[in-house]
Amino acid sequence: MSFDSPRTLQPNTYQIAFPEKLVLEFNFVGAVEPELQERVRQLSLTQLENLAEALLEFSNPEDLVNWLNNSAN
């Protein structure tokens, strides 16, 4: 291990799918808790479409939490 170069984290890939159909796939550096993944799975198709657009501006799981708290009602 070298102290000269910064450590980089690799993104994790998360998928939301219905039987036989992938609906949404996104990457985050860091973990998305299972409870949060379940909240996303409970969204309607319209909410998933809105989330897909919003994900373009997300940079971490906290952005997803904020979106769910503010937009998924």
C-alpha cells in the first residue's frame, strides 16, 4: 500500500426488476441498505420513471433517501 496515491472506492451496482424485466439499474459508491432497496421496490411504475430521471443527479445513497422522503409519497 502506498501513501502517495489516494484510495478510490468502486461503485456498487443496484438493480430494480420485475419478473423477466429490468426496470432500473444504478451505481453508487457506498452501500444502499436493504430497507432502502425495499422502499424502491415498492414504488409504482410512474414513480420509478421519475426516479430514473432523478438518478442522473444523484451522487450517493443519501440523495436517494432524500428523493424517497420528498417525492415518493
